[in-house]
Amino acid sequence: MKVLITGAAGFLGYHLTHHLLEKGDEVLGLDIAEFPLGDYPESMKKYQIDVRDKQKLEELIEKEKPQTIVHAAAALPLWSKEDIFTTNVDGTKNVLDIAYQNNIERVVFISSTAVYGVPKVHPILEEHPLVGVGPYGESKILAEKVCQEYREKGLGVPIIRPKTFIGPARLGVFEILFDWVHDNKKIPAIGNGNNHYQLLDVFDLCEAIYLALTGEKEKVNDVFNVGAMEFTTVRGDLESFFKKVGSKSRVISTPAGLVKFVLAILFALKLSPLYKWVYDTADKDSFVSTEKIQKKLNWKAKYSNQDAFVRAYNWYLEHYNEIKQAGEGVTHRKAWKQGILKLVKKFM
């Protein structure tokens, strides 16, 4: 199978590329960013194209004729509001329109559980009302509507809604956590940390995407939640993780309302990288049902929350020096600038 991955230079794209190559598929990579040297086979075709550039995207698809597409390219929450909407909505429409015009078999769209907002009922089912938090969540809802429009035209468009996913090479907001754990600092929970918060290992996400690419159209042409099947509370998972990696860090409680108020101000002043979705959901239960993907696609998570933390942190330790020397950015493969959090760290 010949697969085009949009967003292939990102964290998910990196893992999915290697996952599909190991399955024996031919992979083409597309991204607005440059592909890191050494992370991808030299023989793999890589294209630096913005999904908002419909002409270049069309030329690529007409030239390469992929059988399927995984549309993972997205502007992340730290991007500008305009870039988020034009990339996540207009870019998705470009990909689907060109795929439809060129008789592509299937486009797997990577959405997000951010489309559910901050629900009060758990576990969250795929039929739960969609209430986006911030431009990112709102843009993913609009992009899903575009997917539904093309599905009605006959295009196969499985929609994957993953929980926050981590694993080897995941940095971003998790690099802040790992940096503090590395230095044995206390980790402030927003609230008491006794809420249940489900994560997802990137390996399990890649396997879900593979099943959506290869399954029968009647089964996969649907919306699927994906998340870890084993998780406890924020406090429980983190403290077990600390113990497994030999860190002296521990979780401490904080007044949730006050902390959220302060973080909102700090983010508005560009003094903290923690955006609304991160801090607004941190003290709430947040877990989805994976029953549908288990039953329809025979998917099963291999890794628990704790396993995912350990795998990601061990990779972080192995690459610690190069991470610290590589500088900061706004993607999941770069360390984020801690801002005022670096000062807070000194008192932890």
C-alpha cells in the first residue's frame, strides 16, 4: 500500500512513518516543516509543502498517486488563531477535495478529543456533544464536519479522536514535566490530582490508524475514540512513574481555581506556555470509551498511562544533552519555552 502522510515531520508523523514502513508499506511524507536529518530513510520521498497550498498539494498527489492518505497535519494550540483555522479547516478541505477528485481509496483524519471540551459525563462516547475549547478544539470540530461532507460524497474518511499521546521523542509540554522530574522537583497538580486522566501511547495510536487504513470500508468509515485502557488518577499514575524511573519527585496539591486564574493571565501575557486546554482540563476527569474501536476494528492498547510515561522519559534521558542544545520551539518534537515556570521550578 502506498500511503501519503501529511504532517510527517511531526511527532505522530515520525512514529507513523516507521510503523507503516515496518508493515511493508510505501510511505510518502509531506510537511510544512523541514524533515529532521537522520530520522527518516534516505530513500523515502519527502515533500516540504503547506496543506493550505492546494496547487502544490494537487501536483504531488497527481504525480505520486498514493492509494491512501493519513491527514495528520495540524496547527497546534500555540500557533496563531488564523493559522490554526486555515491549516486545520481549509487544509483539511484541500486534502479531502483533492483525494476525492483523484479517486483516493481512503483518507484517515486525525482529530482530537479536544472536540469534547470539558465534559461532565464519563467515559466519553463518540456520540457525545462536541464543544471545542479554544481555537484548536473549535477548528477540529469544523474539520470533522468537512470530513462528514466528503464521506457523504462516497469518500472513505475514518476519523480518529486520540487522547493526548506520548512516547519516545515526545517533547512539547511533556518536556517541561520531564525536566522537573529529572531534577527531582515537586510536581504541582492543578487541584489534588485525584481525578482520572487518560493518556495514550503513540504506538497504540499508530496501530489504530493502521487498522483504519486497512479495514473494510463499511467498518472503518466511522468515528473512533482512542486512549489507554489502563490508567488511574493523575497522582497515582505520576507517582508510580516517578518510582519506576528512580526520581524523588512527588505530586503536591494546589488550589485549582486560583492556579487556573493565574495561568490564564500568564498565558495571555505570553509568560507561560500552558494554554487553556492544558490547565482547564487538568483537574477534571477526562477519559473516553474505546469500546467501539475494540469491537469494530479489534484494536487493543498495549501500553498503560504509566508505561507511556516511562517509555517517553527513558527516551528523554537518552537524548537529554541534545534536547537541551537543540533550542526551543512550538511543536511536540521541540522543548517549549518554560517562561515564568522556570522561576517557579526553583522553589519546588
